[in-house]
Amino acid sequence: MEKNPLDFCDITPADDKMSAEAQLQGPPGTPYATGVWTIDLTFPANYPFKAPDVKFRTEIKHPNVKTDTGEVCPEVFFPNWSPTMNVRLVLSNMREVLKNPVVETPLEAELAELFANDRSKFDKLVKDHVKSLGKKKK
């Protein structure tokens, strides 16, 4: 990743290389567009044979992320994990799921229902949340 960084994400590996912190920018054209989320990645001892544990440290309003814990649904963010997959793919998939939530398998059912049935209300909720995150940082 250092030689070919992602344009939407900065990643900082821990000294032990068993964890990393990513700063994921919200995708343009989405209600997440002006936000930046800190994501923690923890690599198991048998990585790459097992997917990394991924959690949003910054609170996010998203159908496929637990609001209170930041837990992501691995089946949604990186389905069919195999040793050929890597951090670049994980972060790219996370960005894609921010663009297109998978409402059929939500971790937050109310947000999934809102996304499916009242998109403008969902977008407003997310945009208001993103604005509130910016105010907390000041």
C-alpha cells in the first residue's frame, strides 16, 4: 500500500504490523462525502488465510455497521474471504458499501428500512450526523 496508496484512504500500520489504522474518506456523491472515518484493522495470526477484524472507531450511521460498536458485517464488506484478498480490497469494498448499503443483511435494521423506503430522510440523517462529527473535532 505504501508504493501504491489508495486516493480515498490513508493507512498507518502499527509497529508490530498486526494492526493498522485507516482514515477512510466518504465517497463523493453520497451523504458520507464530507466525512472521514477512522477504522481499526486487526490482523489475526493466520492472516491472510483469515480476514482482518475491521471496526469503525468513528461513529457512522450505516445499515451494515453497528452504530454503538463500529462492528461491520464481514459477509457484506468482504464476502468469500480468501488468502488472495488484501487490505486494499477490504478498504475498497468498504468504500463501495458506503456507496451502496446492502439492506438485505443489515446490522442496523432501522437504518436499512429508512434507506430502502425513504432515501431522502436517510440521506438527511447521515448528512446531519457527518456535520455533527465535524463539530465534535473542534
